[in-house]
Amino acid sequence: MKKIWKASTLAVVAAVAAGGIWYHLYYNQGADFQEENNLPFNSEIVKEKAKALSHSNYTAYETEVPGELAALDYDQHRDIRFVRENGPWFNKRRPFEIQFFHLGSIFKDAVKINEVMNGKASEFVYAPEYFNYGKNRLHPEDWKNIGYAGFRLHYPLNTRSYFDELVSFLGASYFRALGKGQKYGLSARGLAIDTAEQTGEEFPVFREFWIERPKRNAAEIKLHALLDSPSVSGAYSFVIQPGLSTTMDVDVTLYPRKKIQKLGIAPLTSMFLFGENSKNKFDDHRMEVHDSDGLLVWNGNDEWLWRPLDNSKYLRISSFLDKNPKGFGLLQRDRNPEHYLDFEAMYEQRPSVWVEPLDEWGAGTVQLVEIPSVQEIHDNIVAFWIPKEEIIPGKEYHFRYRLHWTGDAPVDSGLAKVTATYTGIGGVSGMLENDKRKFVIDFSAPYETNLQKDIENGVVVPDISISEGKFLGAHLMYNPLTKAPTLYMDFRPNGKTSEIRAVLKKDGKAVSEVWSYQWLP
């Protein structure tokens, strides 16, 4: 699975580029065109469009991209910059601005983008005046309304004087957002279909967007999208509220064309190359390289599970059965820049994303897919919810959830958190044995009073289970550096996949998250 956003982050930045060849269209001409195409709009219209699509055969959406744009390489496409001062919402005393991504290079599919005002929708027609083409020798006067590859919204997120990039929609159904002080990392998707299945993955596409022009004092912005793919069509609404943690309320209505084997709701896509538990696999000066370091699940039974991410030689799929989950997400917990030593990528500033269901989702599975990868330019981590209910054509399916683009899970469990996982050859110093594996798990402090004494006196103890192999013992210590518990445990693999769980308990009650690990032979 290729990482769509990693390269495109630098390809289209919110900056004004000087020089280059300019081609202008009068803004008023674009406005006249829009007025002639004003159409009534509300969210029900998107549902009607999606439902109608589901009753017809799927037609692949293909854009006739001018050959000179299709031939652009990465650097040439990157040289096309949006000119903020010419943007349609610039200097309109609105809290948000919109900018567009240009077609070209790998971005060959145009999406229709509409502006909604007073219940009427008008298309944002292509305008060369929006772009500086840099050193490229292009001929936009011949292109007519070629459309845009996607768009991004800007907002004064970090200071009142600068409109930071807040959210971007670009490529298939991918999108991502930022909270205050964050750098782009993982992405979300509208839908995942048959991810990690032998039949191959299907990538639904947002075909059309409707963006409601915000009022002058608006604290949020609303947009709608029409999704389509060979298996399903869908209507989406997004309510985006920027802040320290940016939230996106997502309302989804799906209309399957055919039976779907694996439907992934609220999919998150991230990158994990290596971390504390897999550093030995890469000859790299950095100690860690990842956008996320773990999956956190708050299940319907009020249990909190932490699964450290890994990059093994083989595809790994972890499934957590549940009923009415309360939340799950891919988190970036390690915020220490010394652990990354990458002051360009700044992985310590990547957002965590938490999925909060706004309805009861019933029975199903939170699934984590970890794909082997040797480069950090590829997304190799996917997490989503799979409903147990059979997904069949002719039926309507509805889901609501809130995405939190944040530093950590927005809900405090009150439990000690897993802060690091290390693994290596088992045994003791000077007497290591290759047939044994050792895991060292750092926790945060579950409470402050008498923690060290409770650990030393056996009041706080580990509860460990292993599905395959032999458990060889564990030792819980008070770590004077972290001032919190550290658990050492050894087991002997038996050549089979083993699910390992460890939780700290006091008086029989959990005082930590459940550390959950999948050992592959």
C-alpha cells in the first residue's frame, strides 16, 4: 500500500511563490459561471445521489488530464504552487480559507468541488490565476475546466496572524487534519474494503464535495462528500472544529452494490518503520521512525488494551472482538525528540487519532493490519472497525463517529499507560539463551502514594497470559528513572503465533492498560 500523502506534503504547500509563467482569468468571469450553475443543495441530496449510484453499474471515474500535466514528475508537479492571495476565500473576513491541489504527476483524477451558500451549490471552476506554475512551461489557456485533484482548508490554528493548513482531502477517500502544534502524519479514509484480503483491496473514491461557506464568526466548517466504488456508494458529512485537538464529526450512509466481505469503518492509515521493539532490524542512525507507535482500544466491557505496533517480515492481522466499542485509535505516545533525532520529519509532533463512535455499533471487530515495509515513505499500518452484520446490497447502513486529531486519547482511563516496549534474547545478563524471548514493558505510574512500596511488597502484581509457548517468569520493578513500574518477562516460543497479555493489578483489580502483543514465529 503506497503512502499517498508523504510525498504530497511538500508538493503543494501554503505559500506564495514569486516568478514563473502566469496566466490569468478574471475572477468575475468565474463568479458569473457559478451563478449560472447554482443548484439547490442539502445533505439529503447527497444521499439521493449515493442511493441512485448504488442502483446502477459502477462506472470507473476517469479524468482526461492534459498530457503535459500527466507527464510531470514529482519535482515538476511540486513546483506548481497555489497563490493564496488569489484564492476564492482570501481576505473575505472568514475564519477559514480554501486552497486547491493541482492535477498532474500521480494525481490524475479530478474531483468536483462545490461551494454552498444560502442553500445553493456552485462549482469551483478551474482558474489558472489560482496557481503559480513555477519553472514549468505549461499551457493552461487550453485546458478549460479540468477541475482539481483535491483541496485543503486553512485556519489560524497556532497564531491569529497566520492561516495554517488544517485539513486536506487528496487521493481516493484519504484525508487528514491537524491540531494545534502538530505536523502531518497519519491519514484517515472514508472507507476501507477488503484490506489485507487475498482478493485484493478496493479503494473507494470521493467523487464530489460540497463545502459550506462559513460565516464570519464560525468556529467550525461543514462539508459533504459523495463516495463511490465498485462495491458501494455513500454519502458523507463532516463537521470540522479546529483547536488544540481538532475534531471531525463524520456522518456516513452507505448503499452497497454487492455483498462486501470486509467493510472497514473509520479506517486510519499510518506508518511504523521501527521503534524500541524493532530497532535491530534497521541500520539507521535514528532510534525510532514512525507516525504512530500503538493501537489503543477502549472496548464495550470498559477494558483498555494497548497493542504496540511492529514491522515484522510477514503480514500481521490482529482482531479484537467487541460489542459497542467506546473508542479506538492509532496513537503517537512517544513525544521525546531525542528518540527520533529527525528535526525535519519531527515525528514527535505527529498527531494521534482517536475514533469515538457516536452511536452503538453493535457486534464486530477492531482490526489492526501491519504490513511489512522497508521505507518510511509507505503507509503500512491500517486500523478500522468491521461490523459483524453481513453487508449486502439493497440495504442502507448508517454510522456516526467523531475523529479526534490530538496528542493522546481524549478520555482519561485512570489507568497506568504502556509507555514503551522492548524485546530481545531472553535469559539473564551473561547467560542469554537464543530459544528464549524477553519483553520489557514500561508503564506510567498508576498512582503516586506508596507505589514503590506496593511494588516491592507484592501489592501491585502482573497478571500474564500466553496462548502459545511457555511462560518462564516475570519480575515487576519500580523504575527509579521513570518513577513508575517496569515489567520484565520471559517466554519460550514453540513455533506458533502467540498472543501475549500482561496487566498490572492491585487487590485483583486492573490498575493499568492491558499490554497485548502478537508474537510471530
